Amino acid sequence: MSVNVTSIAREICDRIERQIIEGSLLPDEQIPSERQLAARFGASRAVVREALRELQGRGLIETRHGRGSFVSQMVPEPEEDSRLLRLIAGYPSTLYDLLEVREQLEGQAACLAAERANQRDRYFITKAFEQMNAADPRSNARLDHAFHLAIVEASHNPVLVHVLSSLKNLMLMTVRASVANLNPREAFRQQIARQHQRIYRAVLAGQAKAAKRAAMAHVRFVGESIRQLEAEGHKVIWINPQQTPDHHT
């Protein structure tokens, strides 16, 4: 391959890498096809293919047979048999520690999303919000989690996006606990629905401070409410992070 072609391939590689670093391309997001990239950059498919090989060599993308290329996880997710997951499975009270992390990180994410969300972000946030509301609130943990992730991704802070994406199973554990313990109780369920709506409206309206307050208040409410149930002697349902089903009620 000539020096000029190699230079063009490296330039394309660097531009895609910059999109990943800036958060325009998110973890697990599919990279446009070779044909689409060739048209976008005005290069041949052979040059684009060389750029993708370079990105794969850098560990920034991975190719999935028959599906295409996807952005890699920058921060590895804990393995199923990791000490952290075993600890959480053995001590369910660490749920509250996870909620403390969520409160801070998602509060900041909502603030940034309100400031930075573009039209594409608002579309995906709205879609996630509507899908969550249309589902059975007693078994919608994954859709609830997807709504919060859509806001995180709209923050356009790649460090925040990659860190929370790497912890998605642990974060999903807290959402499952909320859905299992609070959503079957009407008063809690209605309060959570109102909180989600406040977060949604503040982010879409570009109200950064209100979005941050709403997101933090929501996560804090979940933790305080589950603690309240425990204090009242109710049996609290703890969801092992290695469990996959959401239908636990």
C-alpha cells in the first residue's frame, strides 16, 4: 500500500478515534459500514478497510462476524466470577453503596445532558422514556435502566459514558431492586413515575440544575424507600447481579 494511501487511512482512523474519545460514538455502538465510511470520507473501501484494521489493532473497535464493527468497551466490565460481584452477591446491603455512586454520577450526567443533548440524543431519550412508560412497571427494569443510560449517553462526556457503561450490570442490579420492591406498591410507583417525568422534562428543556436535582433526588428516593421497607420489617427482594431475568415479581 502506497505512502499516500496509508496516510489517508491513518487520517480516517484518527478521525473515528476522535469521535470515540469525544463520545460521538458510544460503547457497543455500531460503526458505519465500509461503503458508508468510504462515501463520507471520499476514500476507497480498501482505504477504509485499512483504517478499520488500525482501529481494531488499537483495541477501539471489535468486529462481530456477520454484523459489522462496534465500539469497544473502554473500561472492562467486571467478570461474572470477579471478587466484586461475589462480594455484592454475598452482601446485598452493598446495593446502597451502588445507589450512592448512581446518585452522584447520574446527577452529573443529567446536568450535562441538559446542556449538551442534540436532536439525536433527545430522540433516543424520548423513545426510551415512552418505552419505559408503556411497559409493565413491575417488570420493566431493563427499560427503566435504558432510560437512564440514554441520558448518560447524552452527556457527551466519554469518561462518564464509558465508566457507567462498564458498570451496567451493577447499575441494573439497583434498578431491578427498585422495580421489585417499590413498583408493586402504588404510592412508590406513582412517585417514581413523577420523578422520571421531572428528569425527562428538565433534560429536554435544557434546565441543567433542575435535571441534576431531579436525577439525584430520584436515586436517593429509591435508596431511602428500600431502607424504609427494611426498617418496617418487610421482606426486601435482593437481586443477585448474576441473575438475568427481570420477571421476579
